[in-house]
Amino acid sequence: MKYKPKHVVEYLLLVFFSGLIRILPLRVALALGWLFAAGSHFIGKVNVERTHQRIQDVFGDRYSKKEVRHIAWIAWRNLCFNAIDALRFSMLTLKKIRKQPLASLESSMNQIMEENPRGFILATPHMGNWEIAGIAGDLMGFPLFVIVRKQKNPLMDAYINKMRRAFNMEVLHREARMFKGIADRLTNGKVLAILPDIGVRGKGITVDFLNGTATIAPGTAAFAQLANCPIYPICVRRIGWTQHHAILLDPIRPDPALEKKEDQQRMMQEVMGALSKEICETPEQYFWYNKRWVLNSKK
């Protein structure tokens, strides 16, 4: 198979920086991430104005212009830190995870596993380092699985999948026939980690979110209905440079007394409402730069 020159260059850069980041001490690696974040944000102005506008659209006059700029900067810095963390995920161990505040998840997850032998769903927004909670859960021994999209660059896709195989977490690629497989996994006691705050075009469910409306896929609720299992919203926050904390919110369960689509609407509204409240408490933790922006345009 022949690859485009662009794909080869992107792949080689990824391999080089991945190797470099892994041999450096964590704080030194994050310092490089900080320098890249500062240069691209304050000099390159990467999507800065658009992000400021998004924050102002959500919060109105709640924050001053200076505070809006700070929220946008920390959100971008955290995104760059997340990239550094991702390249170092293979270096994480259970011992290291148990030194993190998010280690408090272990006892909560054990209790939930006992209460839900058929499995359950973890719904997390693009907040903090949303991927590290999944890695932590995997290292703690929980039977997690996730749904991912294939990368446009096949070389990078193969490299990323290789990194994922360093863990036991099962990775499913998004496809039309995946519904039954997901329901079967949940019924057999596995745990699906999913990102619900992604906007969709065309068919979807419109819910109130972040002081606006968002049209999102009903998949999270549909999977819960198929497996008759609860959805647990979970929010992750970065503390300083190197620490992470996660909080599990109250479960949302299917209601068989309701019509299918009505119940999906209810569940997704409850999920997004709970996540919205958490995001608004610490807005600098949210991924305001998301290309697949979730909020509908205001007319």
C-alpha cells in the first residue's frame, strides 16, 4: 500500500515527538507542551477569537473579557498537556494512578460493578483529560471498552492503535453494525466509556446544554435501552499540571414505561444537563476548541 507524502511526514513527526516526550521527565515534557501552547495561542492565535466568542455566547456577561481570555488560554494549554499525557500513557502504572486524586474512582467503580452485573455506561464530556479516566479504569482492572473513529492518516491510525494495545481496554471502530455488539458487551458486564457532547448533522436529539441547545446523537441512551443498564455521567478535571480528579454523578436509567424516543430524549437531557452544570463550575476545564462544536448556532 502506497502512502501520501503528507501521511509519511505526519507519521515520522509523531514517532519522533512521541519518543522524545517519553524519554523526558514529565514536567519537562509538559513544559515543552506549555511552550507550544503559548506560541500557538498568543502568537499564532489558533482559533482564539472563535473560542472567545463561544465562551461569551454561553456565559454572556458573567465573565469579563480578561476572564474569558484566561478561560480560553487554560483550556488550550490543557489540550496541549493532554497530547503530552497521551504520548506517555504507556508509561502509566497502577502504582502511579493510585497516587492521583482520581484513584478515588476505584472504590466507587467497584461498588457500581457490584450493583450492575449487566454492565453500565460512563458518559464523559470533553473536559480535563477525558482519556486518562479510561486508562486509569483499565489499569484498575475494569472491563472497559470505547468507540473510536479511524484516523484519516492510515500510518498514524496504526501507530495510535499500537499504543492502545498496551492496555486491556477494548477499542471498537465506529460502524453501522456495531449496535448489537455494544449491547452484547454491556449485557455481559462490560463498561462502555463514551463522549456524548459531539454535535451531529441531520438526525439527532436536541437538548438544552451550556445555556443553549445542542443536537447530539442518541447513541448513549439507545445503548442503555438495548442493554437495560444505567448511564453514569463522569467529569474529569486537571489539577495544576500533573494531577487529575474525576467525579461520578448520579446514574440515569432507562424507563420502560416511556416510549422509546421519548425516553431517549429524557435520558440525553438528564446526561447533558448534569454535565453542563459541572462544566459551568470550572469552564477552563472544557474543550471550547472542539471542531465538531456541539452547540447549535443562534438565529
